[in-house]
Amino acid sequence: MGSFSIWHWLIVLVVVLLLFGRGKIPELMGDMAKGIKSFKKGMSDEDETADNAKTVEHRSDETVDAAKEKASKS
């Protein structure tokens, strides 16, 4: 009772094909693949920017409190 037989899966497949049509499913899979590629590219871009990140250098006469005040004012 808990598992599906082959007939259940065939009925589900027929319903999906009737709802989306034969042409729409490959289009959806193509869009999904483009999204995955875009996500991977974004993750690799994020890694590159983290590697090239610049550190903030303070002048020797500037205290940390003065820098915090400047940051909070802007």
C-alpha cells in the first residue's frame, strides 16, 4: 500500500504530459540547466572576489574609535 507500482507511475507520466505537453518539458529542463550554470558561475565569481578582496588600512594617527564614528556618520 505504501509503494507505487509501475501503473501508478505511468498514470502520473500521462497526466504530466497532458498538463505540460511534450515541448514544454525539455524547455523547462533547459531553463533549469541554465539556472544551475548561472548559480555555479556566481559561486565561482564570489570565490574570486573573496581572494582579491582588499584589506582596510588605517593611518597611524587615526584611532579605531574615530574610524567607527566616521563609518556611522556616512
